[in-house]
Amino acid sequence: MPTRVHPARPGDPARIGPYRIIGRLGSGGMGTVHAALDPQGLRVAVKLIHPAQADDDEFRARFRREVEVTRRVAGPCLVPLLAADTDAAAPWLATEYIPGPTLGQYVTVDGPLGGARLYALAAGTAAALAAVHAAGVAHRDVKPANVILAPCGPRVLDFGIAHALDGTSVTRTGVMTGTTGWISPEAYRTGMTGPAGDVFAWGALIAYAATGRLPFGTGAPDAVAYRVISGEPDTTGMPDDLLALVTSALAKVPDDRPSAAVLAEKCTALFAGQTTQALHPATDIPTAVNDLVTAQWDMPVLDDPAWRAPAGRRKGRGRTIAVVVGAAALSGALAGGLLFETGNSPGTKSSTGGPAFLPSPTADATNSAQSAVRSHSPAGTATDDPGEASLTAWKESRPARTPAENDAFGAMGTGAWLDPVAYPHFNRAITFHRRRGEVYVATSGQELSPVAVQEVASTVCLGLRDLAKSYPDFPYDDYIVVDTAREEGPGIVWEDDFRTNTSCDTSVQNRSAPAAGQDPDWQPTRSGLEQAQIPSTDKDEIRVAGQTVDSIISEWQGNSRIISDPNWLDNGNMSIGFARDEAVMYVWADKPAWDEATRDRWAALAADTACQAVLTESRARKEWRYAQYAVTLVDDAGSSRFLRWGSAGNCAA
């Protein structure tokens, strides 16, 4: 699904250069990408570099080079640089905001591309790379996450590790660049990167778009690297005309691959043939690509209402829910308690991703809260915030259609609230809002008490987490509980993200506390994990990784030698890598079938061992840069779940 605008966080700037900040689009190892508006109201994405990175002279030089590279590249299906300040205390760059899902997101939810869309993608991305190479630049990170399927056509993003071919680039010696599965054979063998490597990645990209499968499979980075170097790509099911071009692009020897310009010309001709349009001999390829994409591209426009929200009024995804307690509650009873939606009050979100709670209110606060309940607006009125879960969105949701949706009810177990025998007057309905990624659970018949709300929320969360294990492409994140039996009318009494609330905790006291083994001062990132999955060439990193993996496996296996054991670990399904930009050591295992208890037991062992490893190395060598670690599980679909993370200074004695 498309990147949504998330609320600004405390400490975020109100303005960067001439741009007014309205929220966040994402954050990674280099910095934070903010959603912003220019003085004319144009939507802009502003990348603001993290302070720690800005203080690093080498990193600042790399960022300055990124800006120079982006400025000199222009062509079809690229994103123009609007402005930048590389000398500011906090350097930044601004580009036009490009809405739409990444290619990876689209394929995960909707499956492979076909017909004119596929040919448009092939022609557009090839033409974009041809323009990049003509400017004397190699992209070096062509992958599905860096291609946006925008309403105006495909767009190639992110020159963060691009390499200028004129010798002016600034790179880190001995560090391989790129993402596992999208790195060329010669880059694995010799570290050599260039336009031919981009062409290889383009071939893999189009094969993935056409089939929905990673052409060199999944698994441990070294296993994927071996298949890239020595194996044949999986291209079964591709159209024959595109298959010939993709096969030539995936040649193991760089000199055997066509240039991006040749691919652009041939793909454009195929695209024109798909649309029954003849190319005029005098038309240049960039113009032809733009004209064809404009005429044939049919990706829908999905607007995010956050762009229209006034600055500072955007609410968080975790809806604040207040507990209104009557006089009896002051003596410990919960009778008469009521959960209610706090209207337009700004919400906060806990570190585990769930809703935060307001403290029990005073008498004055209680009276105000009860007034707010009485003034609750009916569904569909102007007080509904289109950016949040709302009664309007609930009314738009639909019954189950897909196999995963039909299994949702059963996945939620047999809690009392689901038992029609024990509660004959208590009804429930589960509906889905796919565009918003939301699951709605509506209850009726009798009003929910605070305790019942928490039971419902916990049961739904656990059920959806289990469902997502069985259906890895389950396209939902948020779940919302709607109580329709309230005297004042239907209202949202709970909203949470079942993927980020890893423990499905619903307790008032512990809701804002970090889970065991999760440092509240920082969090690991997906971009850091991706960087860590690039094979290292540093001998100390390789040594520490090997020793730590061996130690974890040895402790985990004990004396077991039963390879068929579902809990078996070896170097094929467990790895360690290093995110140099974040200074984090990542530990991951490819064991998606593990239950929660097994995951927690392995995560505790891996975290303890990793913490001691970075602590020991930090004490032994001043030049060792890694003082933090993160433990995660990954699966064949490429998704990950961070279980534990921390710093060397907090290791258990």
C-alpha cells in the first residue's frame, strides 16, 4: 500500500528551508523523510539527515555527493531534486513527493504485473537507468523498494549509494553496496559496480514484477549470493518477448549484457506494440516513453487526507482512549465504567505501537469527559478525521471475501465475547477496509465494560497475529473495536496495530512500558537490517559474526544432532551482519514457523550472546564501532519482526 503521512513527533522541525512540515513519511539509517508543502502548496518529500550522521565528515561528504549526483540526473521516470542545503547544521534535500506503493508492496498485495503495466514498467525503468548512466552515474541499488508505481507512471528512487563514474565519489573502502538478491555476480566476486550491475538488477526487477517471485530465491544472504553467481534465475511464466531481454540482462558476464539504452529502446518498442501504437522513427526514446506511459498507465490515484490537514492538528495512529470511572470505581469497583473516544483530542502512542491511556481523571476531568461523550457526533459528520479510523470508515468496510478474511473469525479463538451460547444477546461482526489496511470488530447487544474491551482487544490482536502467520500477504495492520451498544451511539473504543504491539498487551499500567529486552532509547530499523544483510568484507566483523553465530547455535542445539527437528539452527538459517551507518549488529534467523514461546526463548539467548559479543569487542579494541545489537526473525517473503534490542552497556552480568 502507498506510504502514508504519519504524525510529526516531538522535536520534529516545523519548517526545513522554505518547506512547512506536516508529518513524516519514513525514517532510516541516514535520516528522516518528512512530508512537507512548499509556499505554493506543492507536496514535497524532505530528507533531513540525523544529527549523528551530520557530525560525521565522511558521511557529510557522501551526502553532498548524493545531492550532486541527483542534480545531474534527469530523464523519464526519475524524481527531480527541488532544493538542498548540504552545509546546514542538519543537511537536507527536497524532491517532489511521489505517491503510490513500491513495486514490492504492490506485488505482495495484488500479485504480478501484466499487460501494459508490465511493459510500461520495463520501458520506464530501463529509460530511467539509461538517463542515469548517460549522466555518468551508476545507481547501485535497483530493487523493488526503490521503484514507486505512481499514478503518473513508474518512478526510480534513491541515489543514496549511487556512484559517480568520473572518480569524484566518496565511498567506504571494503564495504559492499547494494541489497542481497539485487547485487550482480561481479560485485560479489570482486566488488566491482557500474552500469552493467544496474542492468543485472533491472533484469531481476522485471522478472520479479512479471512472476511475483524473487528470481534467485530467498534465504541466507550467502545462499542467495551463491545462486546469483552460479545458479539460473527463476523466470518461468514471463512473456517470451520480455524474457529474451531479461535473460540477456541477467548474463553472468558484464560484457554480455546490453546497455540500459538498448534495453530502453527495445522495451519501448514492445510497449508500443502492446498498445497498438506505432513509434515514429524520429521520436527519441525518452519522449516516446513519457508519451506511452501518459497514455497507457492506469494506476489509481489514492489521496492521503493528511496532506490537507492543518499543521499540528494531525492525530497519531494510536487513538487515545480515556477511562471514565464513576464513584464506585474510586473504591476499586469497575461497575459503571465506560470507555469512550476522545474526539479531536491529540493522541499519543506507546513505544509498543498501541494506544496510550490517560490517567484516571479527577472529578472535573470526568465531568468534561462525560460531556464529550454526550456530544459525540454521529458517523459521517464533519468531526470524523479521514486520516484516522472512524465510524465513516467502519461503515465503508465490507464483509470477508478472501480465504484469509474468512478465517479471521476462527483465528480469534473462543473468548467469552465470541461465545453465542454464553452470551446469546452479545453479537459481533468482523469487516475489512482493505484500502486503509484496517480490520473492524463491531459488538452489539450489550455495552462493553472496560474489562470486556481489553479482553476483546487482546483476543482480536492475538488472533490476527496468528492469521498473519498463516497468510504472509495478509494486507492489514490495524484493528478497531466498535461498540454499537453504547447509550450515546456507536463509538470506537479501541484502536491498535497488531503487528507492532508484539505482546498484544492491553493493560493500562504497562501499556507504555517497553517489552522485555527492548531498549526504550532507540529502535532497530528495516533499512539497517537490509544493510546488515549485505555480506561484509571486514575481517573483524566476519570473525565476530562467526564466533557469535557458533556460540548461539551451540547453546541452542545442546547435544542434539537431529537436523529434522523444527527448532534446528545452522548457518543456513541463522546469520549475523553489521549496519555500519547505524553502528548496530543484527542477528536474524529464518524460522517463521516457530511459536511465540520458541521465538522468545531463542531471542533471549541470541540477545544475551550478542550483547556480550559487542561488549567484549568494544572493551578490547577502541576502533570497534558497534555498541548496539538487534535480534529479529525473517521469513521467505522478506518480512521481519524485531524481538529484542539493546546496548552493550546494559548487558546482563
